[in-house]
Amino acid sequence: MKSLITVSNIKKIEDVNKIKKAISSNEGVIACEIHKETGEINIVFNEQFTKIDYIKYSIEDLGYIVL
């Protein structure tokens, strides 16, 4: 499954790296592409292993705001 989410407070490359690590920690995530300028994150994942809500929670746990 493909999904697009937006995170409002990505400002630095460190933010990108933290978010990418959090997303990748979810079993079933195949790929993610983060656009720092727009805050958009494209995610490809297997729904049999994880849900988009779990991925969003892992980002929010770091203190970022998922829109």
C-alpha cells in the first residue's frame, strides 16, 4: 500500500533522519521518501504487518505533528 502523510514541523536534516528511523522501525515498511521542504512523506508498506496509524504514532511519539 502507498500512503502520503504530511508532518508540519520538519526543519532540519536531523528531523528527516529521526523520522525515517521511526518509520523504518515499523515491520512491513518497504520504503519512505521524505520531502523536508513540503513536509510530505511518501510511504510504501505492507498492510498485513502494519497500519498507517501505527506509522503516524511512531512519528508523533518523537514530538512531530502529523496533519
